Amino acid sequence: MSIRVTTRHSEDFDICAESLEPEKSPYARGVRDYAAKVKAFYQQLGVRSAMWTTPEAERPKHLETQKTIEYVLEVDERKVVAYVDESSWSDYLYGKREDFSFSKTPRQYAITSILITTPVTKGEVKAIRRYRRTNGPDRYELAEEKLFSAEKPFCR
């Protein structure tokens, strides 16, 4: 069975990269021990690399200025390695708590991140959406959407 998820990134992000290094994440520059915490979590999950996604039905509340590209993915559920409570993960990253909540089986939190194994294949990319900011920091709109299918696969 497959699930549909979204993930947002910068314009130059390679969605099909074999491995994603936490040190290269934009968060690594602003969050102390970010890469070490992510790597420790991946080790606990038994994976070298994962992509952080959200259920397609959970629309992000704001637009990070450096992440204006959203990929819609359709992946086999076997690629999912964890469901993470994003609120507790964020507090954990910023040192506000000692641990965070996650599950290796399907679980929904107020804000859920779904970690999938990398790489993402071109056939798993179903759409690319570009967003732009409108009136204010938490207001944005869809500027462009490209759809992909088996007949018209994603190619980069």
C-alpha cells in the first residue's frame, strides 16, 4: 500500500539524492547539535539517511522563506521508518526537553512528520509545487504546479 506525503525544500535541493547529510541541512547552521541529534535518531531507527515529510492532508501553517518548493510523493508504506511528533521534536532540538515522541507504526500527532528512507525515486514524485509569499510572514500562495505520472515521469 502507498501513502502520499509532501516535503518542502530550497530550489537547489536534489530530491533524488542517494543520501541526505544532516550537516548540510539549513537547520544545522541555526540549531546547536542539530546534526548529532539527527544522526543519533537515525542510528536508533537503523537507517543512514531519511527524508522528513508530512502527510499530504496536513498543510503547513507557514512558508519558510528558503523552502519554496514542495514535492508531492507517493511512496510504499514500507519506506516509512518513523512517525514523529513534530512539536516534541522541535522542543527536543532546541533543548526544551530531553526526548521526543515517535512511533515506528502509523501514528498521528497534532503535527506529524513521516520519515521515509532515501533515495526517493523519480517515479515517486507526483507533483512539484512552487509557492510565493503574499501579504505577511505566514501568508503564501501556490504559484505553479507540475504534475507527473507513469506516462509523464519526473525527470531532472
